[in-house]
Amino acid sequence: MSGHILNEIKLLLAAQAQPTAFLATQDEKGHPRVRPITLMVTPQGFYVATSRKSRKAAEIRRHKFVEWVTLLPGDKGTGYLRLAGEAQEINGEEKLRTVEESDYPIKLYWSGVNDPDFVVYRILPQRVEYIRPGENDFWDVTETFQAGSPD
């Protein structure tokens, strides 16, 4: 993938202060469960946060493979970025850095990064697709996102 396409994706993501993505997990019976989440984008990758006690966290603990999609509005229509991969819980400095760099509104939901109920997952990309706003065909951008970070 050309650097031009990667820069295009970065600009579309940066245009959203707190991008909403739709996260798909599997419940205990293997059925898909989809819900909106705030996508945390940093130079190191993509993250999601939730309550440790939530169904979402329980589903991720059981089935680490998840998928999310975020819409990318543009002048010519709406595209999307879709990422499937393994969710890994992060802690310590990486967790603190992720919250700070993504400008995540942690105080709306938790007492802070060290709140025992606050859990953050990094999504390690295994498949990434991009559809440019206003187009119908997707680009497979997996290799670019596996080789480095989105920023």
C-alpha cells in the first residue's frame, strides 16, 4: 500500500475527536455481539476500554479474537476502516500512555487509570480493510498495519 493511502486513513481518523467503532465479540454460545465503543487511536495502535465487569470484557476473555469497524465520513460519502485481530489486555505504562495519547475521557466513567474496574485492550491486527469514502471497493491494508502503527 502506498504511503498516500496510509496518510489518507490517518487524516480521516484524526478528523474525529473520539472515533466511534462498532466492536464485534462472541458470547458464551458463539453468537456475535456488536456494540459501539470509543476507539482509542495512538501511534502504537488501536485500543478499546471497558468495565472489567462488563459482558464485553467477559466475551473478550473467552474469545480473544474480535473485530471492529469505524465509519470514515468524507466529502464524497462514507467509507470505513475494518480491523480484525486479537485483543490483549494492557497495563502499567502502556495503559497510562494509551489513555493520555488518545485523549480518552476516562473521568466520565472511572476514577482514573488505576481504577480496578478499568480495563484496556490493544487489538493486534490480523486483517485490515479500508474503503475510501464514496467508493465501493476495499483495499487490503493488513500488511501496513501489521508492520507498524497507524500513525
